[in-house]
Amino acid sequence: MKQMMTIAGGVLFAIAIISLIVGGASFVQIIQFQNQLDSRGQVNKTISEVTGYEEFNKQELKGKQDTMVNSFIIAGIFGSIGVGLAIAGKSKAAQ
């Protein structure tokens, strides 16, 4: 039982690390996308607003931000549970 708790804690902590990596990659994508939108010329911005493509850009940016936030939330939850299980598995008295 003690080993199972420690192993489960390690697995959950690994999931947390993967989620942190995904969240960080999403953050980089958001920065790149915002820089790409800011670097457009005035004519391109006006055409995008008239054709409705600007709304699509806002939705895409919102989706990327949601992905980043969700990844960090998952990392926090799984990380705290993983660390708790690992500590409980290490400190639990042998039965």
C-alpha cells in the first residue's frame, strides 16, 4: 500500500509537469500570435475588421488563453495531489 501511494504520487506529479510544459508552450504561442496581430499593417487590420476575420482572431486568441489557464489549473491540482500522495506513502507506518 505504501509503495502504491508513492508510485501514484509520482505519476500524478509527472502529469503535473507535462501540464506545466503544455501551459508554457501555450503561453509562447499566445505571445507569438499577439506579436503577429500587432505587426499587421493598417490596411490589413481594416480589411480584417470589415470581413469579420478580426472576430475569428479574437476567438482563436481566447481559445489559446483558455488552454493555457486550464493547463496550469490541471498542473496545480495534480501536482498538489501527487506530492501529497508521495509524502503520505513515504511517511505511512508499515502495517
